[in-house]
Amino acid sequence: MTAAPALPAGLATRPLSTADAPAVFDLMAACELHDVGTVEIEEADIIADWQRPSYDVSAHSVAVLDPAADHPDQHPDQHPDQHPDGRLVGYAELMGDGRYDAAVLPSYRGRGIGTWLAAWSRDRARADGQVELGMPVPEGSDGDRLLSALGYRVRWTSWVLRLGAGERISERPLPPGYRLRTATPADHAQVHTVVEDAFGEWSDRPRRTFDDFAAGVWLRPGFEPWHLQVITSDTGAEEVVVGVAFAWNAGEPDALDTYIDRLAVAREHRDRGLAQALLVAAFAAGRQHGAVTSSLSTDSRTGALSLYEKVGMRPSATWLNRAVSLTD
């Protein structure tokens, strides 16, 4: 594997803090716009990750800053009080479970910053006892080419799928004994169980604790009750949650998109149309709140791509999860 170069002269580093969430969002948004042509991330995504009780962002991250770039004459879009130690031009953070995220501002690429961040991440992950480390990158992007050159293999492929403006998914009536409704706080424990059980079938990450799960769902900034819908079964002695959809609207006010972040059905209740019913309900709720398009992500581990294509969704972006062994 190629040795990491030193950072370019004049750049500085420090750990991230929760106060850096707006700057990290700006950096990630600039990268997504450059690499895939759209901005999918929201600041709320970063805050939700960082507010997990089990996570210490300062202990697992590094910021790369350009101290000379904080003068308003050089970067009029920057506010000196936002970045008193310079402009954030790159960052990396270990997310746990063998994953890290990293990004370099497009105008600062080609100087060895990305290679340095990759090496920092490998060293930090080894110190944590991890045996493999990877991250998602847009297919064909600068990050994809860099990690490929560094020997990172493709672990799996992910797709962002969209339903265009005016398009609808055909409704799927629920079988007898099932009911679809907005979740209540009384459902939260069962929501956690259904989602973690389902995702645990194909993902090799450890099960999220209830509190970490909550940080990314009903404690996510901007959460509204309609974001979380459930299907319940009343065929037993009491009502039980058997399906979950977690979605919200994002984007510009005149071009809102409903994004489904999590969709899960308990194993023993599958092949009955419940997932499609949840899709229809989540997208319909988003349209009622002003959305004009709908989207979600899936990857090659789930085998669900053909299901979403059958209901009219089409891939709009392809991401590769590239990883490297830390024991070689």
C-alpha cells in the first residue's frame, strides 16, 4: 500500500467537535454536488450520528484546516466566527463497525490530503482493534479512484433510487389482521427491535442499542410524527409492530424529496405486501407535506434492488463501499 505523504505545508489538523457540524455539512454538500450532481446529506444527518450516546466525535475524528483561508476577501462565503482556526478543507471520522467517512473539498484535491486522511483512518482503526475499514464513495469519483489506487477492494454496491415527480407506486391493500398507522412513543421499543432484527440479517454491524437507535430516529433534529409509520398485527392477544418505515422530506422548498431512511418488515410477516404498503404510505405522507419526488437507498447485500425497480423506482446514483484489511 502506498505510503502516506505529509500534508501540504500550511495546513493544520485538530479533532472535530460537535460545534463543527455546520462546517462538515458544508464540506460534504460541496463534495456531493461535485461528485454526483446533487446534495443528499443534511446537517441533521451529521448531528444524529454525533449525538449517539456511544459515540465520542472528538476521539474518533480529525479535521484538516487551511488557516490562511479564513479571510473574507479570500473566501467571501466563509464567516470568520464560524471557522476561527481556518477553513475546513478535509476531514475523517471513524464511525465504528469497520466504517469511516472522509472528504476533501474539491478545490483542495490532488494535493495528498485524501491519501493522508486514509492513512490516518487506518492507523486510528488499528489502534481501536478493528481488522477491516471501509467507506462509501460515488462510483467513478475522485474518492473511488484514490481508494482503488490505494488497494481498497469493493465490499458492496449501493444505489440511490428515485421515483420521479408525478409518479406513483400502485397501492397494495393490507391483508386481514394488519393495520398501518403513525407510530407512537409506546411503539418505540418494538420499532427498534423490528429494524435491528431485519438489518442484522444482512449487515455485519453490531446491533445498535436502543439509545443509539433513538438518536437517529425520533431524536433526529426536525423529527415529526409522520416520519415514522408502522404496520401492526392484531392476530394475537395484543397489537404488535411488524413493519416500519422511517422517512422525511429534504431539499429546497419547491423541490422537496421524501427520503426513506429505514424500511423493515419482521421475517415471519414477509411476502405479504407489507413492504410495498409501507413504501406507498411513506411516499404519500411526504407528498402531503409538499414533496414532489421520492427516494431511498439500498445495496447489493439486501437483494432488494429488483423489488424497488418493479415498483417504478430507478437508480440515480451508484456508490461503492471500498474497504481494506488492517491485518495484512
